[in-house]
Amino acid sequence: MIQGMGVHLEELSVVQSAFDRNGESLVRRMLTPQELNIWQTHRHPVVYLATMQAIKEGLAKALHTKIGQGVSYRDISVELTEPVSVCLEGGADVRYQRHGGGQWLVSYCVSAQFVTATVLLQQ
């Protein structure tokens, strides 16, 4: 049974503009220390950042909330493995437990202009 679903579309040019304005302070607000290490050596750091943002926004929606409303970007840790691995802390974990836990199914796609993520929480 599906407990929650979240879909998010992130425009790469918007993420690039935000990064140009805010630099690494933006990245440090969005990424966990583990993700930050990957970002620092990633071949396409803005694409990686946009991918993380799309997946984390989708996860928050699947938890029936938004980033900044009891859940922060750093409450969610994502590994782009096959399948995508998700680890929750803080407010994200509290919401996850309220929904009875379950399995995360994450799909994402990167194009020249956009990153899209679809996230399902199923029991």
C-alpha cells in the first residue's frame, strides 16, 4: 500500500543561479557531510546538487510536508546507488515513523535542463 508520493522537478539553471549567488553556503545547507564529500569531487556539481534537491523535495512531499516545515534538507541523506538509498534523521524520521515506516522507492531522471524525482513510500 502506498503511504505517500512526491514528485519534484528542478530546473538546472535555477540551481546554477542560486549557487552563483550563495556559493558553498547553499550547498552546506542542503547536503549532509557525506553528500558534501561527493559534491566536492563530482564531475557536474550543480547537477548533483539539483538531483539531491529534487529527491529530498520529493521525499518531503511523500511525508506530507515541505522542506522547512519540520523537515530540513540535512534530515535526509541520499545515496545514488541502485536502488537509491535513503537515511532519515530528525523531523524527517519523526514523520516517517508517524506514517508507520515502510520502503522508499526513488526514481530520478537528469536531462540537459531539468532533474525530476518521483518518490513513493510504501508499506
